[in-house]
Amino acid sequence: MQAYGTYFQNDSERPLVYGRVELINPPRQRLRGEPLKEGIEVKPVMVGFCGTDYELMKMGRRGQLTPKFPAGTDRLINGHEGVVWVPEQKRFAIVLIRGGDSVDPTRYTEDESYFEYGCDQADGLFCDTMYVNPDMLLPIPSGYVKEGRLALSFAKKMVFPDPYACMLFQLERMEDLGSAHWFRQTARRRDCDLETARGYAADEIFDRTVIFGLGTTGMFAGDVIRQAHPKARILFVGRSPEESPKVTFALDVAKAEYVQNRFEDPADCAEAICSELGGRATCFLGVSGTNVEHEIAFRHRVLGCNGIYNSFSLGPKISFDTMPFGFENHLIFGSINFRQDHMEKAIEMLSRSRYHEIVGLIDREEFASDPIGAYEHKIYCKSAPMKTAVIWNRDFIDTDR
């Protein structure tokens, strides 16, 4: 079958193009031990633009995309955030992006493999039609469909389950690793048994939380931490002015504080963070994608003794002085993943959220006429909305709701 869509290719001038593409439908499995199944046809309805897509476009320009292409092809249809219509089942669904020959594709090991729709070895949503393993089509909550059309406000929220699920996974990791890192000294301090101490410690690690970088992932991290730990102290660090719509929205949602990083010297930024927090951080989450993250945390000592450092950025190299690192007992970890249960929880939580307010739309025809220009000059530019999406199929969207 052929369909129109955008796809990545290795080309220094045209790494992303819009046109007619031949669809493939190889059998895939959701998890190890489950049967291989051919995908069923779905029609993308609303699709969000992700920074990963932008990075893949850059990789195509450098000729580095070959390992990402579906087997037997020399292109990858992009897009991994959004809601689809399933004609065979007459329902809307969210695509569970990652599957494969693995007991848990988010934590695959050396003898296991994975795929990701729109990202890695499997075609994605920026297409009139795509094929998805039927076990990987997650239901949406009831109440958002009327006369076969999806409420626009809800559809906008459904470009976020992927990154929001990632943040729910990060919350789980910070609670698991952080509580294990702290619970023995917590037990002594609180004079309680070790099992009780684990519960206390999972809460205490967020006593002074720094989220360095205020894109959607940073904002979502603050949101899920606040909902799980109401007494947490959360401080966002970003470059935008505090009165900007992005910052005011994030601070309201996460009930957080803010430091604008307008400092030329990272040491001054570090001093401002510690001053605002009233001490060094118990937890530092780096989501800015810049090298200054680890400099602020380690070299300039924003991360306190026994603190945990969560690296969620792609690109920066982390370094630290082993002398203070060892004696201050820091814990560093990173993992950019989520499980199906995180995705399902994200869908439910987002349905009750205000996140449709931060999604701007680009017209499909405008995007299709110049997809590279759209990425560089409208979707990822200083004047861009916090999140951009496109209504790929207007027949399924109720724009009045």
C-alpha cells in the first residue's frame, strides 16, 4: 500500500521530505514470548512534533540514519506522539510506541531487541495510514468522542502521553533508587525500621529538587513529582523570563519556584539556585540538553551530600571530580524509557489536565509543503509554542470542543 507522509532519509540537503511512500507491514511482537502479529491499519488523527524528530532530521543530514530504518528500506516515516483512528475496531487509540523481542522493551538486555514506531526500525504517525500491532493500541478514556469525532482539546493533550509516561518512569526510578540510597541513614535519623524508612526516604529525596531545563519534559517532571509528593520543594531553572507564559504555566501546574539562568558564569547560577532553595539540592534532574547541567550540579556543588543526579538529556557528557563525588556519596543514573502501565497512567492523568493550553497547531498543508523549513523556522524556533502539533485528519476532529 502507498500513502502520503513525511519520512527521513540520509541526504545532506533533503533529510526530511513529504511524498508518497510504500508502506510495509512486517510481523512484530509487543513483548518476548508473545506471538508475532501483522499490524492492523490505523489512520493518524493528531500528531505532535518531538525534539527526537528534530534530532533524527539532523542525523539524516549527516548520513547517520541507516540503523534506524525499517529492515529492507532506506527511509523512516517519523512521528511517535499522537492519537489514531482504528477503522477495523471503530475506535480511537494511542499507539504504545515501543515493543520487541524483550521481556520489557524499556529495559532490554544484550540478547534482546526492540523497535519504536516513528523512531527506530518501524514507521510512525506522520502518514495517512500506518500499521500497528493490535496489542499496542491503547484505549482512550470515555467521554471525549461525539458523533465519531474527537474533541480538539482532548486530542491536543494526547500528543503528550509519550513524554509524560517518560516522566512517570523517571519518578519511579528516582523513588526506587533514591529511597534505596537513603533509607539506612533515614532509619537511624527517624529511629524506625528499615522498611518504614524506605517510605520516608522516597519522600525525602524531593525535599530540595532542582529541575534544570524548562521544556515540556522538565515541566512534566515537576508536575508528577508534585502530585506524588505534595510537600516537595521544586525549583525550575530555565532561560525564559519568569513572566513568560511558559514559565507562569509551569510554576502554576507544579506549584514550583523559579530561577532564571541569565548568568554568564555558571558559579553565579549555582549560587542563585542554592540561595533560592535555602541549601544544596537533594535531587537534581538535568533536562536542558546542555553541558552546564553537570557543571552546576558537581563542579559548583549544587547537588548536596547523598544527593541523586538524574540525567535525562541526550548529548551532554557528564564529568565530575572523583574526590568530592566519592566522599559526598552521590548517585548518578539515567534511563529514557517507560512501560505500558506508565503510558496508560499518562493517558488518564493527561485527560484531566490543562496541557491543551500549551499546544499550538501548524496547518498540515504548510508542514507538508516545506517540512524542513517548518521544523527550523516555526516548530523549533524562539517564537514557537511550547508544543506544536498538526491535525493530520480533520474528519475525525471536533474543533468546537
